[in-house]
Amino acid sequence: MKPIKDLAGPGIGNYYDLEKVLPKDYKSILNIRETQEALFAVKDYIEEGLAKELNLIRVTVPLIVDKKSGVNDLLDRDGSRKPINFHIVNDYNEHSIDAEIVQAATKWKRVALKQFQMQPGEGILTDMRAVRKDYFLDHDHSVYVDQWDWERVITAEDRNLHFLTMIVNKIWKALKGAEEHLHRIFPKLDVSGYPKLPEKLHFIHAEDLYDQYPDLYRKERETAILQEYPAVFIYGIGYPLQNGFPHEMRASDYDDWITETKSADGRPMHGLNGDILVWNPVTQRRHELTSMGIRVNAKSLKAQLKMSDQQSFMDLPYHKGILNGHLPLSIGGGIGQSRVYMLLLQKAHLGEVSVSVWPDILKQMCAERNIKVLE
């Protein structure tokens, strides 16, 4: 059924299909030691670049949050990806805490902007670690998640596509600069024959992408556009398209995907968020680097919670803070660290750049293809 496939997550879904995706004639350009040196060179460059381009300061970030705070990231709005929770007995259960391991710091960062007294045009950058237990483990999805989660205070006047586009271009500048920096340090990456990232992103609305490829599923639409433009930013992910389904599910309480906007030629569109996708020449597949957007205000939060049938969230402290105007307006996102390393270091599997747990079937599959997964 097309709608069900359209709403499927970005993972492949089974190891029979994954076996057809992993390259059979793979040889890593960098050895294991060089890989570690290279990924930390990328890490330092990007963190410094993001801090400079977006006017951010680096701050600490939680791995665990109080369940009743409502700040954990549910990732989507269908309830299919649940965080790991546990009970902290503390003081013989007299002052116990029900805690959760974060799935991302998306909502926490907005609270942190106020905590760190950020003003419009200022923001924070975190070195976030999380656990997402409900992912299918394939070549670019892991239970262990590392992201550069960032957030910046904005004004009401900044809540528009022009401002969003400007911020996206600054992020792309940092990523592109990291690639150039890496190639200077490891020249053999430069002569490997793999194409470099383009200088500029191509921007397109999810609604326009659907109109362009109405007979394709979501992932097929993304793959098709990446054949024409190897790096794209797709606006408006989360609002229902003409077929009644969103380009991809998005949580109802952080990115603003419902606000009406206009395309460059004046047509009505929706959403102040989006994703950067690139073509990965090693895996020959679409490759998501970051999801980001202008965050909900009180009006769009109410509308999105109603559309998602999640009005009960309005009783949680985080949501009350937005509705009451106690939390600042903001823009933010999460850039996948291992995803970036995998792309820039020309790797075939996420496990080559991050240590996690993988099923035996996947480890065996990688070993047969000369893909050295870290353990």
C-alpha cells in the first residue's frame, strides 16, 4: 500500500535488502587509526565552524531527563519510537525519579536557551549522545546516536523561509569547509575519485517535490531529486501533502511544519523546517545529514497538537513554557556526527566511525565485504 510505504522510516527494514545495498568491492581509503584521527579533525572543525557561523557557545547536555518534564524527543508523532525509561529509587524511594534516556536534545535546548540567558542572535551548541532503541540497525542507523544539537534565539520577525534559508546556508558552509579541511590533511581522500560536495544546496518544498514525482514513494522522490542535485534541502517536512500524508512524520511539539508560507513564485506552501539530504557515492543511496527548523510558537504548537491528537501535551512544563511565552522563540537542529563522518571519510557503514552494538548477521555481512565495524 502506497501510504504505508510513504510513511515508512528511512531505514531499509530487513537484512535481505541491506545485503543488496552494502558494496561488494569496498576498500576503505583510510585505515582504522587514520579514521580516528580524521573524524576528530572533522569534529573540531565543524564545532568551531558552527559556533562561529551561527554565534553559538558550547554547553553541556543531558543524557538523562526527568520523564515528567516533557522535554524528551519522541522523534515523530505516531508513538512508534519510545525512549528507554527507568526508575531511580533514591532515598529508599522517598524522593524517587522516573527518568528517561534522551533520544535527542531537541526540546531541552529551548529550555536551555533561557537557562543560559541567550539573547536574539545567540545560541548554544551541544555534543549530544542519545539512545534510540526502536531503529532498525542497517548501514546508517544505530541505536547509539551522536549529534551536534544546536539552538539559537530568534525574533518573531525571523520566523520566515528567508531566515531559515540563510541559516541552512551557514551550516552548509561549515560542512563544506570540513570536507576541504579533511582533504588537506589526508590527500588520498582527494584523489579517490569520489565527487566532492557541491558548493551550493538546492532548495525545494516537499509539496513541490511531490508534484514533481507524484507516482513515487517518499524515499524514491528523494532519490530522484538527488540524481539531479546531489545536495538538497527539503522545506516543510511534516505537513500533509496532496495524498493526505506528510513527506515524513515529524513530532508535533518542536519544528513548525504547519505555518503557511509562500514559494519563491508566490504559491502557498507550509512549514518552516526541513532536512539536508545528499547523495552518498559509496552506498549509492540518499544520505540524511541534518533535520532542523524554526520552532513552534504558541499558535503553531496548538495547531500541530490538535492535528496530531496530542492536546494532552499542553499540560507538560515544556509545552506550557511555549504557550505562556516563557520560553524564547528559536531555531535549531541536529546534525548527525557519525553520518557526517561516514560521508566525508567515504565509508560504507556507520560502524566504521562509531562504536555501537550490531547483530551478528550484520557484522558477518560487513566482514564478507571488507567493512571493518568497530566493537
